[in-house]
Amino acid sequence: MRVGLVYDPVYLEHDTGNHVENAQRLIATMSLFEETELKDKLVLLSPRQATVDELSTVHATEYISRIQSQAERGGGRLDADTVTSSSSYEAAICAAGGAITAVESVLNNRVQSAFAMVRPPGHHATCWQAMGFCLFNNVAIAAKYALANFDLDRVLIVDFDVHHGNGTQDSFYADPHILYFSTHQYPLYPGTGSINETGTREGEGFTVNVPLIAGCGDGEYQAVFEDLLAPVAKRFQPQLILVSAGYDAHWLDDISSMQVSISGFARLVQILQTIANLFCNGRLVLALEGGYHLQALSLSIKATLDTLLGATEIDDPLGRRETQVMSSSIDDFIRMIKDVHQLET
């Protein structure tokens, strides 16, 4: 099983100071990979810079220029949550390029699956706006690249970050070639992602939002993936699966109120891998989004890669916290979403 890892020290140069989204996220994770010798089991992939043409498949050229100009002036705040430094533009185009590199490596059969360990993250970035720590929408840009450069017309994007990927949804809201599936705590930043946000025009039905209440844990997420994502994927028949892999739903992460464990994340990845094997020859690409408790984040990414490499038993030294949500409630909720999308129950 050949699994790729996209990483470059350039991602550490996006200097956010004491911001919760900072370089220590990747430093801690790479240190764990070195300690456990996981790195030796992976195919290391060097990212390239995304071109302006590639960025502009998702973002307005004026917006791209604005991000570049601000970095050249030394950086600053783009909004209350999102900051840049002098090297942020270079890091951001390499983050988008890293997601493209992962897609190329999978679709050219260099590896079967790949994890793009990039920053800054991307799924909140819209055509005209940086927000939620995100500059360029890495996964959306990679999806556009896949459709434009390979013989594909159906890409499934799964987003299990604890926040709704409003930028990704906006990018493909009228596009029937991309099916966007998101699990997220609701209500929570950015406030989007309700059940009835399902797409528009030709894209109607190709956005599936699963807005979960606070307190959901491993059981609820697994039920959603098995009982909702799986039939959605079966109907869509994806040729490639891209994942916005955010680990901020972990029970130790202060940014949310979810209860997912490391082994819970591993189970979600296992389900994604099964779906990829069933419908698209195992072609699966994950790109890092959130996750801010350093130990939980690094261990969760390691569990993700171990699962992609074929491990069935995942060590979870942080354990789990009992969920407060009743399983019968999630079953009713899944049935409600199935009704909205006219899926068989």
C-alpha cells in the first residue's frame, strides 16, 4: 500500500504568531512521525507552487493579487481571525500546490492515497474573501485541477472539519460534477451549512450538509458516514475522493464541543477508504484543515496515515469521552437528511 505525504518547511513560514493556527501544529506532527518512524513508511511528495491560473479557477484574480501584495508589505490582518506574514503568500500557493501534487500523485498512480499536510488551511476561503484562518481554498483548487486535467467528471469532497466549509460549498454550489458532503457542529462558525442548503440550478442535490449538535462523538459520526455518506457516494459514483481533514472535532480541542476520539477519526478514514475502493480504485486524497490541540492533532494525523497504510488497530493514548447524544436521535436525524435528498431509507 503506497501512501503519499505532501509536506515542506515552507508551510512553517506562514507566521501567525500566537494565533491558534500556527506552525507548531506541523512541527509537533512531524516530530511524532520522526519518533515513531512513520515517515519511513510513506512516499514523500514535494509540493509545487500553484499558478495564478490554477488559483483563479476558484478565486478572483484581484483577490489573489491582494493577498500577494499584503504579504509583500510584510503581512497583516485580513479579518478578525485571519492573519498573514511576509511569507504567507508563498506558503499559501504551496499549500494549494501541495493539494494539487497529492491529486496528481494519486491520479498518475504514483501512490494509491495521499495526505497533504499543508497550511494555511483552505475550506473557508471564498472567491473574494479570506476568512477562518484560510487564504486559498486548497481542496477546491485541487478538485478543479483534477476535473480540468484528468478524464474525470465526478469528484466527491468530504469535509469532516468541525466547521462548515462555506468556501468549498460556494465554489461548487451550482456544479453537478462535484458533490460536497460536510459534517460540522451547528450552529458554529461560520453559521452556514443547514440541511436545506442543497445546491442550486444544475448543482441542486449535490451539496449534502450534516449539521450536528454539540456533543456528538464517535458513534454519531460513524453512523453518519455509514448510513448517509455511503449511500450518497453509491448514488454519485465518484471517480476521486478529496477530503478536508480537520481534527478540531476531537474531544480535547477547545475550539468546538464535539467528542470524537483518535480511534474515531481512524474509523472515519477507514470508511472513506472503503468507499474509495468500491467506487474509484482507492483514489483518496486528504488535505489538512483544522485541529488545534497539538497532541490530539498529531496523533490523529498519524492514525489517519496508519489507517491508509492498512492498520486495523489504532493506538489511542488519549482515550475517549462518553458522548451525550442518544443514538436514536442521530438515527432520526439521518432519516431526515435522507428524506431531503430522496435517498432510500
